[in-house]
Amino acid sequence: MRIRIQHGRIIDPAGGVDTPADLFVADGRIVGRGDAPPAGFVAEGTIDATGCIVCPGLVDLSARLREPGLEYKATLESEMAAAAAGGITTLACPPDTDPPLDEPGLVEMLRHRARLPEFTNVHPVGALTVGLAGQRLTEMAELAEAGCIAFGQANIAVVDTQVLLRAMQYAATFGFSVWLQAQDPYLAKGGVAHDGEVAARLGLTGIPVVAETIALATLLHLARETGVRLHLQRISSAAGLAMIRAARADGIAVTCDVAAHQLHLCENDIGWFDPHCRLDPPLRSVADREALRAGLADGSIDALCSDHTPVDDDAKQAPFAEAEAGATGLELLLPLTLRWAAEMQLPMVKALARVTSDAARVLGLPAGTLAPGSAADICVFDPAATFRVSREALRSQGKNTPFLGQDLKGRVRYTLINGHLAHHDGLS
């Protein structure tokens, strides 16, 4: 279908573009942008983007879809609707499904289920070890052929460092990327909150920052030894970020991301045992939060992710220490990015890069761009429109988030995936 998106402000971070112009789509690809259509272009449909920003569809590096096996928490249909409503057109899903994504058949089944035109482009992260048990390596080459874009353990650590070394050596040999969360399982054992003043006052078992930095030291040393492309997921501390900066300066090929909620919340937001703030990694100190905000702004942190983890009400609405960690985030990634940008006084083109072109670069995909010839994955949003985060408004099956009841700016009006209109909020 030939579509003209008119009267919008095009922001394409990949090309440094920020200008009012029309965008032209045909046969699932972007065929031009400017004031006049390409030669021979006749629009079959028009989208009025007056007052809106037209940007690449968002790229999310961590979104749990809960299929296969955990459909009581969320279904592919519900989370794909949430992704489209959030302007997300490409996402990576962790391997901690039930069973884990450690066999080609499971990966192929997930990718087959995700092939509907209105569904976001799904890229599974395959399990690094069989069953995520940290003992035997998976057949990474076969998983890659089935569609895995990288290999990781979700938030489950590989305790045996020899296994981890062998996994990185294997991945480096074949050019695969390894994605890991840095958290020492012994130092974090039994912990439910940041090991600080709030946890002490509430009597909660803490997870110290050193749980992140000790794990980071191991991962970075092994990355140096093997030459693997290492991506560190959901960095949570100033000390951890400083280690990553030093590793990069020393020539280690490492990238990292941070969860959107870590930019706006800290240990104080736990309040009186609010289970919505039971997250992994935990919300840390104000100083850590500010370091993460600055690190994302200066590029030390490569990308911002939703860390979307839908949790059923029974598991979340429990005493804080017993509640399951996680929060819904697909529909909040854009507005939380905009809030961070406004508070940091960042140009919109720079802020959107962290959830489009920069995230796509981590994935190694030609996504997150509006360049002519690229796939027509497009987000049209009104940066001034405010909406209230409520259970009723969220399309995700997971209704739990620390931002419930808050008013956020940045409403997605349209989402196009490969030129197909996947979301329209009914307003023009």
C-alpha cells in the first residue's frame, strides 16, 4: 500500500535529520521524504501528522513476551498489541520462557507465531546454556540458523566460570554476541532491594552494588580474553558504569543498556513496601540514578530498554519480599524517554537515538532509520499529548508498573510495521 504521512516533523537520528517534511511509503518500504512525492507515486492512504513527530519505530532490547509456556502472564497477541501501541516495531525477547529458548524448534515456533503483519519484528535471544542451567552449552549455530540474534541467560547467572569462558570462546569463533546481566548470584541471594538506607529501615534483605561490580569484573575479563562481543543488560549502578567506561577505553568490545524505570525511580520509591517497585536489578540510590541518566546522555550507555516483564496479579500483589520482580514497560518506553530528555534538556534527535538507531546498532540490524529504501517501520507520536497510566489503558496483559496513576507525555498516534498500519489510536 502507498501511504503519505504529511505535515509531520521528521526526526531520523540515524541520519541526524530533524525537519518538517512528508514521508512516503510503498510496498512496505520508505521511498522518499520531502515536500513532493517521488515520481509516479500516487497515495492510496494519507496520515495527517500535524503537530506530531514522525520517527523510526522504536527498538527495544529487552521485552519478555511470555510465550512459550507462561501464557497466564501474557500472550503474544496481548504483548504485540502493547508493543504497537508503544510505537515499538522491533524487539529482542530474552530466553527465559518455559521451556527456555534452547532448541531450534522452540525458536522457529516463536518466530512463526510472530509473523502476522500487525506484529512487531521479534528477534529471540537464544539460551547460552541448556535449560539456562549454566552447565552445558547450547547448539548456538543451530539456534542462530533458527533466528536467534544473540545468546544470553536473561537474569540467570552462569556460576561456573569455565562454562562461561567456553561459551564466550564459542560465540567469538562464530561472531555471535553474548548478552548477560551482571549480578553475582551469591551476593544477591535472598535480596529484594538495594542494600541501602531504605532496605535497612524496612527490614528488607539487600542486594549490594558490589554484586554488580564483582560480576562485571568477571565478565569484562573474560570478554578481553576471548574477544567476544559482550552486551551488558540493565546496568544499575554508578560504579558498574564506571567499570564499563574503563573497559571501553581499554579496547574491550562491550555495549550496555539501562531499563527506562531506572532513570526515574530510586530506592526511595519503594515507599512502604510498594510491590510495583520490586524489580531486578533493584532500584538503587539517587546517586546511581543520576549517574545512569548522565551516562545515557553522554553515550556511555548505548541504549534504553523497556525491560518489559509482565507479571500476573497474584504474583505481584503480595508482600514486597514475596512479590515477583518485574513491571510492564512496552507502552511506557517512549514517554519515559521523552521525560528523561526533557529533564536533561536534550535535543529530541539525540534522545530518540537511544531507542531507535543506537539500539538497532547493538542488535546489528538495519532498523531504527527512516532512510529511503529502509523498511517502513514508523512511529508517529504527539509529544505534547498527555495520558494517564492506568490498568484499563494498558494493552499488555501485565498491568503492574510503578508508574500507575501518573500522567506522561508522548502519545503514539500511529505505528507502521513494514508499511502495515499496526496501531491507530483513533485520534487525528
